[in-house]
Amino acid sequence: MSRLHVSGLVLASLVLRAASAGAYTPEVEFALNCQGCHRADGTGTPGSVPALADSVARFLAVPGGREYLVQVPGVAQAPLDDAALAAVVNWMLTRFDAQHVPKDFQPYTAEEIGRLRKSPLVDVDKEGSKR
């Protein structure tokens, strides 16, 4: 086996290990997985994707809102493990709507995310209108 081939295998192994270890920050994960629709500034896509800016943390103040934030399809089905997704949702709340995060807010945990995302919402408009 040539040195170049071995070097390539080692590099590929390191990249795969870093990716599987959750090497990205919540901000980078948001950029890679959410920003395309919700936009970098959280303003959303008018008419199709809701804004996060100045509104997302308000769900925490209504019954079922905490659960709703994780069960919407884009969150529940995000290609992130539970710990990475918890970090992204917690980051999103403080980044886009810190003024509405309750003072007694308990950050989402990987366990809570794992439990909630097993029951994604099918009809978000119907569920959202209940809140």
C-alpha cells in the first residue's frame, strides 16, 4: 500500500470520526440544516416557513408549546442526533428570541428531544392553531 493511499485512509477516518462525534457547533448545525428555509437571521420564508426571530421562544409560554417546537417535522426529522438537536434548539431560542425565553427555562436535553421527536406532528397547521 502506498504512502499516499494510507494518508488518504487516515484523513478519511479522521473526517468521519469528527463528523460522527458532533464536531460542529449549534450555529454551524443551524446553518447546515435549518438556515436554507429559516434564513440566517431567522426571518423565515414568508408564506411557507415561519420566522424564528422574535417569536420562537413564545411557544414556551403556552401549554404544549415546548413539545410542539420539537415535534414540528423539520425539527423532529432533522438529520442530527438527539444531543446535537437539543443544542441547536437551545441555541435557536437564545439566538433568535432571547427576550421571550422564560427566566425558569430548563434547556432541552438529548433525552427529552429523543422522546419528543418519536411523535412528529403530521398536520402542523392544525396542531399550531390549537396553541
